[in-house]
Amino acid sequence: MASTEDPLSIALFSEMFMADQLARNRLSRALPKGMELSHFSVLNHLAASSEEKTPAQIARVFHVTRGAMTNTLNRLEWAGYVHIRPDWDDARRKLVSISPAGRRAREAAISVIAPILSEVVREIGTERVRQAIPVIREMRLRLEDDA
């Protein structure tokens, strides 16, 4: 039977949660005016994809509700960063793609956040970070399995 108190697990997740919060705060302050971290994340995802996605597909990737993703996509569309069109094969669905303005906004965001992230990696040491990535990835995959 597992102990109700596992100091190693508690310490690990406490550090991860705090690191996540600090990273989000620091990156949010650095992003171009009007861009939120959620906007950047969606633009980054769409830029990496060569095909259009439905709002539901994007919501699944980010583990958010379709309503939350619709709100984010509406804001991105209003800013001119994404194109949302009807799916001609299924009128009930919409398809989303990144616009040229969205690609430029993503690049602008990367230009300000990349140095912040690179500095942290450099200070910790690239080899130590490289060794940590498989462990963090496996944790993510196991948590996704439970989602």
C-alpha cells in the first residue's frame, strides 16, 4: 500500500509547479503587448503543423475545453493571427490555420522569449538539461495517459 505522504513526489511536483508558475510569469511579461502565453502556444502549435486543425483538435492538444479554446481562437482571429473557415466537407466543423500575421507575431514572441529560456539552460548546463528532458517527458506522457 502506498504511503499517503511521499516526500520525494511532493518535493518533485512542488518544484515543477513553482518552476511552471515562475516561467509563465516571466515569459508573459516578455511577450509582445497584447499577446498572452496561451496565444503564443496556439500560434506555435499551428506554425509547426502543415495542415489545418479543428478547434476540438487544438483543445485536446492543450488539454482545455473547446469553449476555452474557442475563446482563444476568437481573440487570435480578431488580432488577424489565425484564419478560421468552415469545413466544406462537414458544415458543423471549422478549420483553423495560422495567418502570415500570426507567423510574424510568433516570430516576434520567440525573439523575446528565446533568450530568456536559453539563459536558464546555459546557467543550469546543457548536459544536465538534456538528461532531465527524458524524465520530464515520461512524466508528461504518464500524466496524459490518466487524462
